[in-house]
Amino acid sequence: MKYLIINGSPRKKNTWAIVKRIKDNLNGDFEEVNLSKSDIPLCNGCQNCFMKGEEYCPHKDYIMPIVEKLRDCDAIIIAAPVYAMNVSALLKNFFDHTAYFYHRPEFFTKKAIVVVSTAGAGQKKVANYIDETLRHWGVNKVYKLPIACGGKDSLETDKIDKVSEKFRRDVESGKIHSPKWSDIIFFDVWKVMALSDDPIPADKKYWDDTGLVNHDFSPEVKLGFVKKIFSKIMFGFLKRVI
């Protein structure tokens, strides 16, 4: 298995200690992207990635190599501390640069584990935010490890081992999980928008080129009968109201 670690902490302390323990429970090769050393400029909100395509991002030379690593790996480890009750600026800036995945999801066979550490509070809220972002990317299954760290001896090692072992088994199994209901709704939202009379050009090209526009969800993910019907009904409803 190939694991990509995206480290959103400017330091290698509590958050990294959790990542190291997770690595000890996994089998495979690891590649690290330390955002503190990636020198990614701040997203300037130009919307080129949304409207024209990610290749038009003025910072594409920083972002696209990381995206290619995401495409090449089997599973993702994303780690961040809680800063001011949210993710670190490093990780938020990376998420801002990859926000086009909300419109054009693609990681439907990937699984991820989210590591969030704090010396105080906010770890569950931040882990949920990262989870939501990854699900909008299309990630099939996200495991969460929100940890409150009072010191090196309070890393909740039993919890880390238990969750990371579940993550390892799931990644190695190759199982593709059925999407959540909300994931199907958002899939249909972007599909409808790609089919609209005035679509975003980059979105229309992506949905047409990948063939996703012809499916109830990614064909790599098996939908049961009920969820197929739900997707069709939701698509029909959204087509009328959007």
C-alpha cells in the first residue's frame, strides 16, 4: 500500500507523534508532504481553478505535484493541529487551492485517516471539517482521530491503535463502501450544474470527459437499489429547482 501523509502542522510535535504511531500500525510505503516546507503562496481567490480548470491556477506548480501524489496513493493521512478552533493556516490554504474538487470530485476509491491534535478543545469540530472536505473530494471512507494532548504521555495510544488498525484493514481489503446519502445529494448537485444551460466550462468538461454525467454516482462505487432510486429522484428534483 502507498500512503500519502499531508502534514498541516508547522511543527513535528504532538500531531506528528500521532502520525508516527499510526505508521507503526500500517504496512506499506509512506510519502510525506510537509506543507510548512512547500512554500505554497496564499490562494488569491481568482477562481481560475473553478471556471477555467486547475491548470490555470497561478500557483499550479506548487499544487499540482501534490495532487498527482494524491492520485497515485492508495490512502491518505491528513494531520493538523487545532489553531484558533480551526485547522492550521497551512492546511486551510491547501484546501482553498483544491476547492475545485467540491465541483469535480475524483477520489472515489481512496480512503483517508484524519489526525487532529489540540492542547485544549476543538478537535472534533476540526476533524469533522476535514472529513467533510475529503468527502466532497469524493474520498470513499474517512476515519477520524481527534486527540486532546496534555503531554507526551496523554496521546490516547489505545484509541490511536484501534482506529489505525481499522484503517489498515480497510485499506488492505480493497473494499469500496457505499456513499452516504449526503454524498449522493452533492454528486447530483454538481451533475445537474454541469448539465445546466449555462454550466461552468471546467465543470462541464470534467463531467463529460469522465462520463460521470451518465451515472447515478461514480461507477467505481456500487450503489444498492434504494440509493440508485434515491439518486435518480434527487437528480430529477434538483434539475427542476437549480
